[in-house]
Amino acid sequence: MDRELDSTAFEVSENTALVCVDHEQYQKLITPQLVDLKYKVHVGLYEDDVLLKIRTYSYEVIAVYENFKGTTLDTNPILQKLVVEPAAQRREQFVVLLSHRYATNDSLSAFVHSVDRIVNIADLANFNHVLRRGMTEHRQMYHFFQSTLKTVQAM
């Protein structure tokens, strides 16, 4: 794999992304778009590898394929791990579910599955546009909360 896409460590100031997609064609659509958006990308191909990376690194964006390694939304171990993370850590992540079943930007389904955005597989060519818009909305939504939290912690 290209060294730029999956090096072993991140610099503190780098934008980071984890792509949990075991379908090679989908990976090839998503990864270059994240690199174009200036993200340093790790690709997780196996459950143990992904769970170790989530424990080891702090990712800003995590893209998870709903059928990773033949799982379903209810049995996907990556989504199950992300749901139980501490709230402070989870607020710093933007989780994107790659789905065959749900429409892109389906907010209700995203809420039900505890993810920040859904991208339908048919829309993977537009992944970067959906991600940028979603990240902007996410920052706007949490801006007041984050600034209040910093003020309270400084007291």
C-alpha cells in the first residue's frame, strides 16, 4: 500500500481518517477523496486491526462499511465499539456509514445507528462533497457546546 495512505504514525496537527472498508472497489473510491481533502488515511481490513487502530489513534473521520467482513448493521463490531466510546472522544469523531440500504444524508437513520452521516454506496463518487458538508454542519452544531465546555473546564 502507498506509504502516504497508511503510515504507522500521525503528527498531532494532521487531519486523520480511518477507512473500515473491506471491499476493494469502495476503498479505491473513498481513500483518494480523503487524501484530496488533506486527510492522513489508515485503512482497516480486519476487525482486530481496526479495533486496535481505534484504541491507538484519535481519528477525526471514520468511514465504516455496513457489511464489513460480512456483518450486518446489528452485528458490525466496529459500529458496536464506536457506540460505547466515551462521549468526549465520540464528539471529536465524525463517523460515516457506507450503506446499500439507506439514502445519502438520511439523518433519521444516521441517528438511529449512532453515526454522523450516511453515504449510500451509489454516491461514493461524491463522498468528499458529502463529508465536507457534514463536517461543516457537525462543527456548527457542536461549536457552542464545545466553547461552553472549555469555559467550564477552565474554571
